[in-house]
Amino acid sequence: MITKMHDDASCNSVANENLSLLCDLELIMGMLTIMSLLDCVHRLIKFAQSHDVFMGDFINAVKMCQLELY
């Protein structure tokens, strides 16, 4: 697929833009980071929904744990 895009890049500006995005390592690594962060937030939401936990209570518990560490 990428080799065909490389062949088409000289005559197709859309293919050229897509090829440059696929080859941009910084963009791909950033997307992986964002996706893992969104996965963590999704799991936190599912945990809160399944255990009838209010997020305010969870945040207060985390803050209290942080205060105990310092």
C-alpha cells in the first residue's frame, strides 16, 4: 500500500499528503500516547459506572493518598 502511494505521489497531491503523514514518526508516536491515555480514561469511567462510585469521592481519596505520601 505504501509503495503504491509512493508511486502515485508524484501525480496525486492527496496521496502525497497521506504518505507524508504515514511516514511522520512523531505524529504516530503522539497518536499512540493519546490512544493509551484515552484507554485509561475509558477504564476509569467504566470503573466508576460499575461500582456506583462518585468521581468526586474518587478524587478526594486520591488526594488524601497523595497527602499521606508527602
